[in-house]
Amino acid sequence: MLPCYVMLDLETTGGNAVHDRITEIAAVRMENGVETARWSTLVNPGVRIPPFIQALTGISDAMVADAPAFDEVARTLLEILDGAVFVAHNVRFDHGFVLNELARMDIALKVKTLCTVRLSRKLYPQHKGHGLDAILQRHGLHTLARHRAMGDVDVVLQWLKIATAELGEASVQRTALELLQGSASVPPQLETTISDIPDSPGVYIFYGEGPLPLYIGKSVTMRTRVMSHFQSAAKVAREMRMFIEIRRVEWMETAGELGALLLESRLVKERQPVYNRQLRREKALCSWQLYDDPQANPLVKLVQLDDLVPGHWGQLYGTYRSKRQATDALRALADAHGLCPRALGLESGKGPCFACQTGRCKGVCAGREPLALHRIRTQMALAQQRLQAWPHPGRVAIREYQVQSGRTDIHVFDQWCHIATVNDPAELDALTYTRQPLAFDLDTYRLLQKRLGHAMSQDPAVFRLTAANGQPA
């Protein structure tokens, strides 16, 4: 198959290369088609082996109690791998465990890898299953040591002999070399061809076996970013879980980074992928509104952002996921600035508040501080959290152009809300006159603050929409 490779298999305490440990190693070194070394050993993982793993592999805590630890066998493993290609069935799993074990010893493993699951997919595309059990059944192979390291190594070596006999040595070697030149990091079960993913701006979506997405991400170089997920799987637990579950990748191109950010934010909120965290929809977002009247009691009220007219957002302070979070934040401000909890509606009753009695309130509740002054101090305390008012007289558009694809996207915004994205300037006419309910989105607000947070800039990609009469749209 290859001039020099090591067929390797591991048994472990679980499927997480970052946290779980190796319990058995088996390796057979092949040089020019001849077996030159064969080695296997149990490994003491230093942790208990879960019962279901013991039942699967037959390796018990008692069996590994007197076995060497990984650092005692690492030198032998490195010697057998020296100058060879690291080959395994689902190589990312085995390579990830070895990589992490060696990293704990401050040893960097630099070795090329080849996955025989992917090799099977290439050599036998007419078949759906390419796991070890599927190969055993398809080719009529047998083993009495399934889920033991050397038993599984021997099964893969037997399969390689059959594939060479059926398809020819040249075909197997050519396919192996093609995989070796760049796809070793790709999940073996992935149905999508990585080269089909454009290395341009856009959003990519990972899917498992079901219709719901595992993860939605964005990048200005999608193919490169997708590969970086796979390459970090050996060291990042979440990436490893996605690596194991992923079956296909879909993508949507955009003209630039802004379009990718907007699309990612919208899709994550709509589809709620399992592995996304930050961009999920914020339910019941609320904010503090300060009354103009200094005699109002309480001086502030909690409002739901979805219930407000967008033009009033400049009168709001802070964005919170819940009433409790908002209340805690306001209480912290009151403590830090000597504000009255009772005047803010945080405490009920009459007369001096508890904070006043302990010297933490300046006494507006006891008549020792003017109401107007207390309101001004409250406004100053809230100032850093104030939502910025929309600084434009009407709708604003941002144009993005992708040189390589020739794609143009025009994103239209009003009152910090994303109205639409169009690809043809002629479509802007409809957006100039069409009015629709505006839904505040915190992610879009934060995204636009830097780009549109001031008076109209000199950026030629940013322009106002105007109606036929010349008035702002």
C-alpha cells in the first residue's frame, strides 16, 4: 500500500481523547509489503475503566493493574512509528489519543496519518458501510479478538490484502497516496467532498445523521475554517464530539464578512444547533427605562425590548436576559453609586430605606437629597449602559463586493435592525417604500455599532436610502 507504514489500533477508557486514557496498544510495521515489527501491550490508564467499556473490550481494571503506564511504553511506540505513516481505521481517534498522551509528556508527535475508513470509501464507493464490522461482513472476514487492539489491526491488514487482490496494488497505492496528501484530518464518515467547499466568505453548516444542524459557523475562508475544526479535534473536546458525529457539510456564500456575520446570527437563532452557544436567541430581552419625572416612583421600570417602538431605544439602559439579571445589575449600580433602592423600586416600604440607615444611600428617601439630584445621579450611573439611538434619519445600506466570485450583497438597516439583503441595486426600490415591523436583535446592534454608530462616514460602501422625492427612506 505505502512504502512504510504502521497499522495501529488502541483500546481506551472512552471516546474523548482529551480526558480519557489508553488501555491497550497494538502496532504492526510494514515496509515494502513486508512485516518488520509487531508489538502490543496493555496500558495502565491510571483511572477506572467504565463497566460498559470493560464489557465491550474485555479489558478489566484487574488486567491493567500491573501493566505499564503510557510514559513507560512511549519510547517503544515512537521507535516503531519512526519514519512511517501512522495508519488506523478512523485514524483521527487513535492519532488524537496518542497525540494527547505524548503532549502530557511534553513530546510533540510529527507524523503523517492515513485513515483506512476513508480508503475503503474511495476503493469501494458502491458500499455504504465502511466501519470495521461492515468490512468484516462484506469480505467474509473473521476474528476472535474484535475490540482488542491486535485483533482489529489484523482485520484491517487482512482487508488490505483482499483489496489489493481485487483492485490491484497500483490502484490501492495510488488512492492511499491521494488521501495522504491532504485529507487525513477529514472525518472518515464525512460524505461531503472538502474540495467542493469554496474558500470564500460565507456560512457553513455541520449535519449529523439527522435533519437538525450540529453547528453553524462563518468565515471569510470557509474551507480553511472547516478544516481547522477537524485539525483541532484531537485537542478540543467539543471539536472531537463534532468530528465523530458529522456526516455532511452545507454552505451559503456571501460577498463579505458582514453578510456572513448577519447570516450566521440569523440561522443560529432560527435553527438552534446543538454546539452553538453565543448566538442563540435571547428570550425575553429586557432593559431599564428611566422616567423623565424625578418624582416618579419608582424612578425606573423594566421593559421588554420587543414591546417598544424602535425609535425609543435611545432611552433605554442595558440589555438583560431575565428580570433577575436586570435586578441584580441595578442593585449593584445602586450600591456602587449610593443610589436609593427604594426610589429605584428595589425595596418596598416607607421612610428611610435600609441602605440609608447603614450609610449606603444619600437619603433621597429621607428627604436629605433633592429628587432631581438623585435622578441625575441615577442617569449618570446608567450612562455607560445606555443603548445608542439610531444616528441616521432613515434607512442605511452597506454594499459588499467579492472580487473572486463577482457577487454583490447590499445589506439594509433601520433602527439597528437588519431589514434585508439584496443582490441587485434595483431591488432597493422596494425596500425604500416597504415598511415592516422591526425586531431588535442584540447581536446585530453590537455588530453595527462600530460600523454605523456615528454620523454617516466617508466609507463609499455605506449609503442612505432615499425616496423619489429625495427624502430619507
